[in-house]
Amino acid sequence: MKKILFLGGAPTQIPPIKYALEQGHHVITLDYLPENPGHKLAHKYYNVSTTDKDAVLEVAQAEKIDGIVAYASDPAAPTAAYVAEKMGLPGNPYEAVEILARKDLFRDFLAKHNFNVPRSKSFYDESEAKVWFDEIGVPAFVKPVDSSGSKGVTHLQNAADFHAAFEHALKFSRKKKVVVEEKIERKGYQVDSDIFMADGQLAFWAWGNQHQDQACHPYAPVAISYPSVLPDSVQEKAKDVVTSLLQLLGFRVGAFNVEFVVDADDKVWIIEIGPRNGGNLIPQVLKYATGVDMIASTVDAALGNTLPETMQKTVVGCWSSVIVHSRDEGKFSELWLSERAKNYIVEEDVQVQPGKQVNVFSGSHDTLGTMILKYPSQETMLDMLDNMERDIRVLVE
């Protein structure tokens, strides 16, 4: 039996915890939210913040853990790398993880190594940021340097809204630092998916289409669909760019959540690479679509188990996740589903009870539930996801 420490026990983090238990491992969970459901499954729980690196290291050393996992959590990823590095456990370089986890450091890295990168600078001071914003103009993005799940992000289209956007980003930044950058005009969907490295090589990759609900938030994903609509040549180009980037940083093993856009000239612009599994049920959807289990591989990698050199398989069928969300503020009444949506649902988990106050969806923190669907064709899938209100709708009172 091996001891494994999971940083977090939120609903999205339960799958790897369950896998570790099924394998007979001793599971320890840790975060500052004792009511999180993952802790009820664990053998032991610690009430410690996942971002307090030294406090987590103290727990890990006292427990003599064999591995550490920060599943689907950007804030916890640097902590996991820090602990692994200090204890000589399987993992990736702490400095490399920190670069991916912070938008300011990542943009600097992209520019230094001649990757496509938007004009971008980061600021603590709003007046300095405003000078830069006046230079690049609108449209622009204003983001916290260290948030995830689209929290604190504003797609700025009116210069008069800069102050509100900067203040909004600050609220979601632990570093109290804000990125202001130009918008890259994309062709088609933003790409969002997970990949997996083993022994310094790309062992699995598959690109997905990211969908948003324009009535709520134009850049917060509400679904990820497979297969990608990108031409094969562009998919291969993106794979090569991402592989080169990760190898330059010295990454060796594990799952990464990748987001990029492609412009009218088929240039690939990396938006983010999260040094962890993606949220929005991406690993689960990919398991259905390809048979590749990156949840199991993440746990196995953290414990130093031998991984296959390649896990590559193609997407079979048309699949997506769906984030159950509300377009309106009020008290949750029910989740309305069309007949065809009911027929396509493979998994459904509604996490909100009738009468519960809900907000207009603005990011992952407003998630009310999740679903996985399988569709008869890509045409049907894209039509449903780009017009979701016709088939999947949260009703409020």
C-alpha cells in the first residue's frame, strides 16, 4: 500500500481519489474546506490551504507520502511540484510549473523563446496598466495573473470600462497582479483539451472545441466537444508547438490542460497550459471518446509507476461535456431538457437543489452540475452546443 496526498477534495477531484482507493492506496486529502465531498472518501484529511507550500510539505513529510496530486487545480499545482521536488517524489520542476501557473511568467517565456504571443504586460498599479492599455487599445483582455476557470477575466471592448475590469481582476488574484493584453482574433473555436507526457515525450494528445454561452460570459467554457473541427495539418502543428514548449521547460510526466487559438493564417497562439488535468470533465469525456484513462495515469505517474511510452488513440464518435449553468439570477427550479438531449446523455450530475439561489454563469465557480453526451453526428453536436438553450436550460424562479 502506498500513501498518496491529494490537494483538494472538491467534486471535480473525486475521480482520481476513487481510482487510488480502488488500487488499494492509502489516501490523504487536504484543503481548507472540510465539507468537500472528497474528504469523506479519504483515510485521513488535513485542514490546510493547498497554496501554503511549506504547511503542505510539513504534512507530506510527517505522513511519509509516496506521491502527491493536484488534480484539476491551478492554484495547487505549484504546491504539488514544490513538495515533490523537496521530497524527491515523482513530478516536474517547480520552477517550470510556476511559469505555467502564472500568466505573466508564461507570456514572458513565450516571448523569450519566439513563440506566437500577444502584446502583453502585467501590473500591480492601475495607472501604469492604463498607460499600456491606451497603447494597445480595444479589444483587449484584462486577467488576474494567477486565477483559473475564467475567474476575474474581462473581454474589454469599451475603453471606459477599464477601471472596472482592472478592479474585477484584482479581486481574483492572490498576487494582486493583473495582465493586460491584446486580443488575438481567432478562426473558429478556441481549442481546449488535455494531453499527457511520459518520460519527457508526448504520450497522448487530442484537441477539442470549446463552447461558450454568449448570453452569460463570452469566454467561460460551458462545453468541450470532440473531435476537433481543425484540419489535420493544423492539429499536428499545434501538437508540435506544445511539445516543443513543454520540453523547453523541462517537463517529464503528467497531464496538462492546453488552450490555444488559431488565426486566419493558421498560426497557433497558446493561451494557457495548465500543469494539471483539465476541469469541465475533459478527462472523463476523453476516456469515453478514446479509451485513454488519464485519471488513472495521473495517479500512477505521481506514484512513480511505469507508464506506456505512447497511449495515443483516435477519437471515435462525437462526445462532449456540458456545464449546467444559469443564464438568470434567482432560485433554481429545474433543469429542462429536450427529448433529443435526454436521448444523448451518458452521465448527468446536477449538484444544486430546488430553491437554491443561483447566479448568472461567469466561470467555473458558478457550475450547477455536469453532463456527458454522445451525439449521432458532429453536425448535431455543434448545433446543440452552440445553441444550448434550445435543448438544455436551467429554469429559475
